[in-house]
Amino acid sequence: MKIKIIILLLVSLLSTGSSIMSAQNSEGKTDDLGRIAIVPYVSNQVENIPLSAKNNLQSKMAQILSKNDIAGSTGYPNQFIMVPNVSVLSKEVLASAPPKVVLNLEVAFYIGDGINGVKFGSIVVNVKGVGMNENKAYLSAFRNININNAELKRLIEQSKNRILEYYNDGCDFILKEAESLANQNEFDQALYVLSSVPVVSKDCFNQAQNKIEGIYKKKINRDCTILLNKATNAWNSSQDYESAKESAMYLNQIEPSSKCYSQVKNLANTIKKGVTRNIDRNWDFLDKQLESVTEIEKTRSETTKEIALYYAKSMPENVMYNIKGWW
């Protein structure tokens, strides 16, 4: 089923890639497919902070990035990250009733390429938090981080420029990486790499879009051969209605524009005749598949933005970023 979903989604990309820019212009901003994106990441190296406070800090960073229209979708790995490091400057317990904890913190924010380990820049913010206990004092301090901080804004603008340079200057490397992945039959990852190039890097974006179609065709042709063999073996195993349904499960995942689709139709007709002759039941696989394709055409604009996210969402969420030497 997952294979079918990504195939159908990729079909929509091929016919709507040229419309992404116009849709973005009409909305006044880009979506996750066309933007330079940074995600917040609280490293395990940030020690001695309660879990709830870490979550609060990550949410605060997400607010900062959203405020500057550069927030990426969380829940899956992203190449560019914002990372904090927290130092306790002082801690005091007030002899009040009840006692209160006062924390003065130095919160450093770093932005960089978490895959290649390149730091773009950093700033430091000093904040104070007061709470009934240490956990609440941390929460209070992180709430006091100003998302409109001018230094944070400058750091983000600087990082945007560095990311744009990454795509503009390293475009040939990105395209070659995608080709190499495709040659290893890692088509989903190759398509993700190409789809991740932001629209704002116009030349690289256009080159990446041009490569998507060729890699996509290689993917569906390979998938067609594999799935057709499985469908043939399923039908030949017993040539009854159950084997016909199993065969249809494989056939229904094959993209109609793939090279071997004429063989798919031949097998489907063979199965239909066998089902009608031996079991006296109707088997309308091809009609149902055409209905499914029609439905995808109707919802194409809604599904296009999911294409570049599909591969990333399938990756482990506990990916370890390379931030060695950032602080």
C-alpha cells in the first residue's frame, strides 16, 4: 500500500511541478516543498534539564522559526537545525512561603547543517526564571525568551543566506548524489533529495525538477517488473478467486505509464478469463484501478506537498545530528 501511495503522489508531482511556484506566489509565501526550512533540535548534550523543560525549549525554538517563516516540519529529520545549549549562571532558593527557585540562565542558540556538521552561527540570550521548584523555574525562564529578539532574527537571516549558498554552490553535488542513489535503486531517497531543493534557489530547483521525471520513470519501471512477477506467481499458484485477489493486490500498485504495463493488462485479462470460466465470477481489476487514478487526479493539488515529505517521514525519528564542536 505504501508503494502505491508514493507512486500516485509522484504522478501528481510530474504534472504539477511547474505550478508550485505560481501557487506559492498567490499565497504570498512558500510551503514545505519550496522553502528554506530549519527544525528545532534539543541535543542530549544539553544535560540536567527536566524533560518537560526541554520540550518547552523546543517549542519556543519552533515559535522563533515560525515567526521568521523558516520553520520546517518536525517529526522527521531535516538537514538544517537550530540547537540550544543551556548554562546555569546562578541558582538561588528564596526563603519565602512557599520557597521559590530562581535561575539565571545563559541560552545559546546555534544554527547549522546537522548532517555535514557545519555551524552557520550562534547567539547568546540571558534569561531569568522563577518557580516553585527547579523544573518550573526552567519553564519560566524559557517562556521569557523573546521570540522577537533582534539578534535571533539576524542569526536566522544569516543562516538563510548560508543555506541558499549551499544549494547554489553545491547544486552539481546534490544532483550527482541523487543520480548515485538512483543507480543503487534507492529511488525514494533520490526523489527526496531532489524534491528538497527549495524554490528560492531557482537554477538548482529547476535542474532538480528536470531530473525527477527520469528517476521516477526508472523507479516505476523497476517496480513494474518486480510486482508483475509477484502477481504472475500469485495467480499461477492456484488460479482461483483468492489467487486472483492476491494478484490484483500487486497489479494495483503498478503505475500505468510504466514500460511493462502492456504485460500487466495481458495478465489481468488472462486472470479475468480464468475467473469467469472457472469460478463464474466477475473480476473488474482494471476498471477499479482506473477509478483510483481518476480520484488521485481530482485531489492532485492536495497531495503534491506530501511527496517531498514521504521519504523523510519514513526515516527513524531518533537520527543523530553531527553538532560536534558547535560549543
